[in-house]
Amino acid sequence: KPGLDTELFLQRFRNERQILADLEHPNIARLLDGDTTQDGLPYFVMELVEGKPIDEYCNSGSLPLEERLKLFVSVCSAVAHAHRHSVIHRDLKPSNILVSAEGVPKLLDFGIAKVLTSAPAGEARTTLSAMTPEYASPEQVRGGAISTATDVYSLGVVLYKVLTGRSPYRYSGSSPYEIAREICEMDLTKPSVAVRGAAGGGADALAKRLSGDLDDIVLKALRK
């Protein structure tokens, strides 16, 4: 894009290209090619992914619980693959997890990902402008050091929404301070409780199925 030719941006662009080149997984959008233009600007060619965000896909198709969990397990497999390559995504959210018409989820956008080994321990950080606060971890909104646990937290937010149809947060305002306070301090409602009394039939039955292991897994991922 015009204006995005600063050395910092170009370095991030090259970084993303290298990250994608190193990641080969059926649930991560593939890098097909990469080179430099005659003007010296780097580019890459990615697999075209046509699909819906994972929460929208689940809701529009009224997917049963088991199918939602199968999709999410595939997403976890992709993130685990990235983590084994010392890569943190840092911006996991439904719009970066598209599901094709065939039901295959694809993880996108490693633009703000960080190769852990590229910085001294404890120096990998995320700025507010390089993340989506609604899916960010407490350490991200505080500007602290990040780790693979940062992605696990974001996966917990995504899973909460996939299971309940709503965010785990109820923001009292839209200022960065209020969002940070909600993420870092406020207790979260169990998914099984969040779906009780929801519009439509089957809410109580779903609450019963979420109660127990699924509640525990989601809240474990979302521990402050």
C-alpha cells in the first residue's frame, strides 16, 4: 500500500513472509511464492482462502456442539504447529480463522507474529495498535512480555464465543482503560451460565453439556 514503505514496515513484511514460508500445516494459509519487485519492494503470494469467520460459520450453519469442537481442535493444531516453530500469532480472533465451504478452518495473518528466538527472552511485546483488544490477553493490554500462553488466552476467548455466541466480556465503556480493566481484573461468567436463558430452544440442554470439562477448559485458558 502507498505510504507503507518505511524500513520498519518492510522488515515486518519480510518477517511475515519468512514465518509463512516456515509453516506448513493444512489449517494454516500457505505461502505460494515470494520475491521483490523491480522497485525493490518485497511481496508474497498466498493461498486464496474463501470462507467465513469461525463464529459466523458455526452460527449460520447452526452447527451442533461436537462439530464446533472439531473445528476448534483443528485450529488448536495449527496454533500448536506455529508454537513448535517458536512463532506466536498474537492476534487470534474469528476474522483470522476462516472456515471454507467444505468445513476446513484456515488460520490467517501472521503480520504481527513474532519469532520468539528473534528477540532476547522477555522482550517480545505487543503494542495496542498491533492487536485486537477484545481478543487480547492481560499481558498484551498491559504492554508486558508475551509467550505462547498469550495465544492460548486468545484461543480461550474465541472458544467462549464459538460455544456461547457471545464475548466473555461485558465492557462498561470503550476507553482503553476500561477495556484493559475488564480483561485484566473482572471475573468471567462460566460458558454454561452464559447460555442459560438465551433466546431459542435448547439453551438449558446446552448449558448442561458445557458444564464441567468445557467450562473448566475455557476458564483455564482465560485465567488472568
